Amino acid sequence: MGHGLRILAIDWSGRRTGERHAIWLAEARDGIIERLECGRTRDEVARHVIELADEDPALAVGFDFSFSLPAWFLAERGLPSADALWDEAARTGETWLAACAPPFWGRAGVPRPDLPSRFRTTEAALPSIGGTRVKSTFQVGGAGSVGTGSIRGFPVLARLRAAGFRIWPFHDDPQMPVAVEVYPRVFTGPVVKSRADARREFLDDHAPEIDEQFRTLAAASEDAFDALFSARAMSRASAELAALPAVDDAIARLEGLVWVPEAQSAAWSRATDFSTAGDSASTEAWSNTV
């Protein structure tokens, strides 16, 4: 810590209505939470983030939606890059959502189709934490689905890129500001986030340093809880975010990467091979990094 990097974590939402109550923003600097609030639409969030970067480019923003889709989908649609996907989503993403045609699924009466792969490589590599695994971005309806939010988030990434943001790992720009994809479960661990009492207990046990006004908001809202812990983790690893490396892997350059703090990634690697070890090892590795 101590790098002066301004951190924002956005707990995103793809809701057509009520997004002002569902999208939460947490701000942190030097490991200290300074702001936790909702009230903006997706468009207003994008505008706010760009305005903050204009004021101070030393800004890192984390969004909890998928930054791309599996490489086979881009190839099938003739999209040579994630940038091209974002532009295509700005034009036709609402059509994808309305039709819910393969490879998308999850709306009433639309079962999961057979696909070459439901997951991006970075998603498949994430371990189960507390029995929870990532959802496929192709799922645009149903409990825990992330597809709608991601498709409505792609155009925001295009806006940020046009405003001078580096969207990691797709671009090599060494300068700030930067946007990264985050998965809040990495930062909250196996807590039952849907229960207010569990959120409150977790805050008391693991984040007693956070100001009481913010802990109260996070205990009352799962979305606020995710935003707060994402911002906290990002700020504690601000040196890493200030020096994100260029990524040469061709698949990662198309599909993106979920950003995970180095200490947590190393703990997972030391624990075991999660593809065979089951959930307990991932939970133990997580608990050692909080």
C-alpha cells in the first residue's frame, strides 16, 4: 500500500429496471474504504468513471462482469479481438438478449445448448469457493446468471477504451487509468452472502478496520458487500495494479483474465490441483490470504 492509486470497484448489474439500486460503487485508497454508494445507471457509472480518470489518471477500476466470451464464439462470429466484440455488442447485444438463441440460454423454456465450451479459460481455472463456481457468460437468465450484465457491460468497456483506459489484459498500454475484471467471491470467500447476518458477522470478523457506516451498508446489501470487499482487496494490492504486465497469451488476449491478487493466486497454486482436490482446499487457501 502507499502507492496513492485511486481504486474503484463496481458491483455491476444487467437489470433493465432498478439498476440504480443494484449497481454499487466502492472507492478505496491506501487500503482504506472512502466511499460506498449506489444510485447511478450503467451510463452514469461509465460517465462518472471517465470523469474521475480525467481528474486523476492514477485510477484502477474493477468491474464484476465478464470482459469477453470464449474464443470459439469470437472466431465463429468473425470478431478478431475483444474490442470488436464490444463494438458488436453495442450494436446487437440487445438482440442477443431478446432472442436468447444458442449459444445463449437461461430464459424460461430455453435449455442449455451443447457448446464447444461454456467457459472462458480464465473462468475454468477458478476454483470452487464454498461450493460456489463461476457461471457461464452465455447464461442470460436464472439464478446467479452473469450474461445479461456482461453483454450490457461490453459497450461500457468500449467507452472506457475510447476515453483512454487500458482494459487489461487486452491492451499493452503501460499508462493509467486501467480497468480489470474481478470476481468478488475471490475476495469474500465462502461466506453465505445472501444472508444479512452472515454478511455482518463476516465484516466483524474479517474487516473490523472499515468505518462503521460502510460496514452497515455492506451488511444490508449483498451488492454493497461485494463492492466493498473488491475495493478493499484491490487497494491492498495497488502496487500490482499499478504495474500490470503485458500478456502475450493469444487466448487471454481474446477472452480476458479475471484479476486475482498475486498472494491469493500463489496460495491456490501451493494448495493443490483444484480440478481434483475439491472445495475444501480452495477454501483453506482463500482463508490464508484474507
